Amino acid sequence: MSYKVKFLPVNVEIEIEEGEKVLDAAFRQGVLLAHGCREGQCSACKSVMVDGDYDLDRYSTFALPDYESEQGYVLLCQTLAYSDLTIELLNYNEEHMFLDNPIRTVSTEVSEIKRLTHDITRLRLRLKPGESLSFKAGQYVDIRLPGVDPARSFSMSSLPSQPEELEFMIKIIPGGYFSGILDQRLQVGDELEVTGPFGNFYYREGAEEMYVIGGGAGMAPLWSLMCDMAEKGIDRKIRFFYGARTARDLFYLDEIRELQDRFSDFAFVPALSEPSEGDNWSGATGMITEVLENYLQAHPPAAGIQGYLCGPPPMIDAAIRVLTNHGAEERNIFYDKFTASTK
């Protein structure tokens, strides 16, 4: 059984199979809808159901509170159709409604596993001969063991200009499904399946000042995005804020210094939220969003602000408030909320 789904106000229509999620059906037909985690955790795909019979698969009430669900709000990544549907999109870009790069599943093999910190590992995957995967800097993919579910989503830290090898910065979580395999079992030469690309987090032309904010494994898409800009000769005023707990959680410091030299106006502001006595730290301390607020108070933006944010939802929400309080428009703030998998 199949149905039709009409999206307002863009007047785009797709078909959906019974048992298929709306977001998956859109991807399958080349339609790019706003999305993030694709697991009902982040609210990026929140929309309004105008008409039709539907149900929602499992989701977080932080992403979709009960009062919004009662008013007809839905998460497209968890919406199942039982009739034709009419849906009003809340977040959309008519100029980018269709996929630039097709979503594909490719075969890869592990080419490197390297610890960057005590709990962040760099994973490199080399595509098998004949395979190809095009993506934009900042996007993510699903990684799975061949024929084994579930998959896990990770942002790429590598460059689109080097598609033959994909790179990831993955946080090792005690008891985590994929990170446990990566930490204990995965070896160079092992095969993994990769599906993607996904995500609306990528570079846009815009305001003069660019504020890049992240923490932990949120470095991955930010690193890809900034390195891609440098490679393409895109010179913007960049302020890069990166939060860590202690000094041992910082990494890529030498690489960031090298990247800094490729821009005419680039400042890196690392901050420790819980510095230890042995850190001998003279830099900024506190939550990274507090450091961002203090910086903006001391250095008011002279022009418009564009924000690129990657990290846990509380950090993202706090950073958005800070940036908008200092003149940024929400439409000029792009983010990737790193959420725990529900699978």
C-alpha cells in the first residue's frame, strides 16, 4: 500500500510506502528535508500535520513535547503514513529542496584506528575499488557492520575532495554499541558499510563574521568544514570556540595552528570547564557558551553573524541564544545536534 505526501508551502509531493518513515521516503525520491539525528531526538525535522492518518514511532519528548504532539506537530523521521498526508514544513529552503549528492550505500575497509585523546578515536575508512561517495563538508553517514543492524551515525572530518578515504572522530562511550566495537574489536582491514550522506550542516555564503562552536567529537564536522573552506580559498573572519573538560580532552592543537595560518582573520578560543591543578591552564575556563558570551560582550560584532554549531543539544540551544542576543538571525545559524542513539 502506498500513499501520497504533499509538503506545504513548497508544493512538493512524494509517494510513501506503508511502514516507511516520511523522511526516508523523501530521501529515496531525492527530496532534501530539514533533518538531524533521524532518530526522534533533535527536533530538526519538526513539522505540522495538516491532514491525514498517521502514527509516530519512538521519539523523545524533549524533541516533541506532548503539548506539541496534541497540536499536530510531528517529527518527519518518525512519522508513518496510513493515508494520504498533507504536511506543513517549518524548516525548509526552497533553493535546496533536492539532493545534490545521492544517498548511497558503499563498501569500505578500515585503514586506520588512532586514539586522539583518552576517549576520542580517529577512524579512517577506505572505499573499495569502484565505490564512490560524494558529500558536502559537515555532513554525516551511517556506519554498520555488513548485514548487521543497527547502524550508527557519525559526521565526517575528511574533505569532499578526498572521497576515496573517509575520516571520523568518534567518542568512545562506555557500553556504547559501535564505540565498544571500535575500541575493542575493530581492526585495520575489517569491512564496514557506509550509507549517506545525510545532514543539512554545511557551508553557506553569508554574514561577514563566522562563529564556529563545538566540543568533544563535535570537532569532526567543524574541522571538515573549515579545512574545505581553506582548500577552496574561502577567506572569512572566523572565531572558533572549542570546549573541553580538562587539558587532556584537547586535541588537534598543532593542526588548528596550521589551519589558522590559511585565513587572514582566524582566532581559536579553547576553554576548559573543569581544569585540574595539573593542567597548568592559563586560557579561558567555564562552559564554552559562557566563554562565547564573554567574548561577544568584549568584542561586539561589527557586522552580521553566521554560526556553525556542533555538540550536545543543551550546548547548541545555549549557543543559539547567545548568538541571537548579539545580533545573529536564526536563519543564519546552522547546527548539528549530537544525540545518543535510541536503537
